[in-house]
Amino acid sequence: MSTDVAFELVTLKGGGRSIRSKAHCETMHIGTDPRTEALELHVGQQRLAERVREWERPEPFVIWDIGLGPAGNAITAIEVISEVINSGTRENSTPVEIHSYEISTKVLEFALGHAGELEYLGGWETILRELLETGKASPAPLIDWRLHRGDFSRQPHDAPAPSVIFFDPYSPAQNSEMWNLETFRSMWGAVSAPGAPGCTMTNYTRSTSVRVTMLLAGWFVGTGVPTGEKEVTTIAANRLDLLKKPLDSSWLTRVRSSTNAEPMRGRNNERGPISPEDYARLIAHPQFLG
Ligand SMILES: C[S@@+](CC[C@H](N)C(=O)[O-])C[C@H]1O[C@@H](n2cnc3c(N)ncnc32)[C@H](O)[C@@H]1O
């Protein structure tokens, strides 16, 4: 096992290598290896290749990669999009923009120091160094990659409205500011503005309290695909018709009896049952009407 002050390399159950943050006591990826998780949970579930291929609007196709970390999701997405672009099967030639958000690039610097052991990083070292040094990179023709440094939960979201969001911070217990009502509300503001494209957001959680928080912030929320040892994850969207399995009235029944259904506010990570006022707001969400 390779060690550093803040991070260490670990071997996942499937044999792939990942990185563990010692401060957060959390490993960056779950399941078999970083690329498989990115493909299953984010890129595949969001039909990224098809949506880039079928994109017809005049503006760039935009992805928000929230929690760049060691760049597993971003690199996997860029590889898949490059294949689409190189195949010549796209209906137009508007660029694809990836906006990665990260509070500390130390983990990416650590990953670069261990690129030989982290298989998915092979061949990406020069592009990643350029991204770190200049805040932008062009990993392939028609793909622009930008790095937004700082605390995402406290920033105005000035990147263009996304079609796809990879939401991948640490867990709510370790990273409460990223999961609260205020953060999901400010993201909802970006994706619900007039003229914004259809948007989906994928995440590894299945927590009732996180789903309640997303709904109260405005998002439509559904059950996401399994990945690694997780049988269920979460996908949110700015339109109900973008969800294959929206949460329904049987889920609402479980919310009422759950001891972990209180929405997350501020940095308070204490969980409890939902209050009558919040439950009334929840059932008034358009997802549950009619
Ligand atoms: C689980 S890791 C991300 C793994 C990465 N997406 C990948 O595919 O390799 C979580 C990342 O979120 C970042 N993060 C946590 N809080 C943040 C915040 N408030 N603003 C921006 N980034 C944050 C962490 O620094 C960490 O790099």
C-alpha cells in the first residue's frame, strides 16, 4: 500500500486501484474499479454517448463534473465522447464542455504521482497537468475541459446550464455542505432557468434524507442503477419524463415512517423523521401530483 500524508492507494474488491482520503475516511470509488463505476453509474446511466450524438441545439453540450477528485468520471466521459466524435455519427459539430468543480486538487496531484498504478490515468498525465496549471485543457477536438477551483456550495454557478451532472462529493456525513437544501436549490436554479436543456444528475446515494432534500429543492428524483455493491442509487432530473423510475407514492409512505427523512439544511448532519411542514411541501411537489 502506497501512502501519503492525506491519501493512500487502495485495492478495490474487484481488483482495481483507487485512492482513499484519510481525512474523510472514504475511498473515492466503489465496486470493481474507477472506470467501471463511472461507466455504470454516470456515463451509461445518463446515455451520454447517445445524447451527445443526438444533440441538436446550437450551444455546446455541457457536463458538470462536481467533485473532480482523481478525475475518474471526467476521463471516462471524455473517452466515451471522443469515440462518438471520432465515429463521425454525430448530427452536428457543436463542442462539448466539461466543467469540473474541485475544492482541493491535492488528490489529483497525488493521483498523478501514482499514474502507473491507477490504470485509468494512463496517457492522461499531460492533459491533467495542463488542466491543473491553466484551469483548462482540450483533450480532443471539440472537447473543452475547464476546472473551477473552490467550494462549489458557496460559488455562483456561472458555467452554462448542464445537460448532465456527475454529482460525486464525499458522503453527507463527511461533506454536509454539498448535500444540503441550499446547494441543491442553487443547482436547481441553473437547470430550471428558461431555455435550459433537459438535465439529469447521477449519484451513488440511496439515502431517504438526500432524496427528500433534492425534491424539496425542486428536482424530480428517481431510483438509479445498481453499481458495485450498491443495489440502488439515485438519479435526479429537471423534467419528470427524463426519469425511468421516478419515486412514487409507495416511496412517500416509507418517508413518513423513516427515521432518516429530514431534509438536510446548513451543515447540520443530524438526521431525524420528516416534520409535518416538510412532508406537506414534499407531497405538493409536481412529481407526486396527478
Ligand atoms: C469521491 S471524490 C470524487 C471522485 C471523482 N469524481 C472521480 O471520479 O474520480 C470527492 C471529491 O469532491 C471534492 N469536494 C468535496 N467538497 C467539495 C466542495 N465543497 N466543492 C468542490 N469539491 C468538493 C473532494 O475534494 C473530492 O476530490
